[in-house]
Amino acid sequence: MSELELHAKALKELGHPARLAVYKRLSKAGHAGLPVGTLQKELAIPGSTLSHHISALVSAGLVKQHREGRILHCVAQYDQFDRLLAFLCDECCKDEQG
């Protein structure tokens, strides 16, 4: 997959209101992330629906998951998001004449 396609996928996944809410909440949580159950309660998203949205964010590289015993944690991948922002801003205003 090309760089353009990877960034397009990330933007597509963030373009859904529920996924954007999940990513925004995970960003707020910091590097420790949050348990899926906490996300479900705070965002009032049914479990199966939340799983679908998290899976989409994971496939775009924006979220990683890890287990601690029986608890599944989700963590925002800031480096991937930073690369997306850099890609969007990379050529900003380059065609303007000084």
C-alpha cells in the first residue's frame, strides 16, 4: 500500500463520528490508553459496535490493543497520527510566491 493510500485509509476511518470520538478519547487518555469497557461506558457505544470501530482504527494503524489479564486496553498511536498530520501539511503553501 502506498503512503497516499495509507493516509487515505486513516482519514477514512477518522471520518466516522464514532471512530473519531474513540480516537479523541484515547488521545486524551495518554500513553496508558483505556480499557475497552471504559470506552464503551463513557461513549455509550454497544460492545459489538465499539469492537467494529476499534478494529477499523487498528487496521489504519491509529490504535493498538494489548491485554492485561482479562482487560483489553486500547492505546492511541500518536506517531501514526503525527505522520498523517505531517503528510497533510508537508507541502502547505509551497506554490505561493514570496
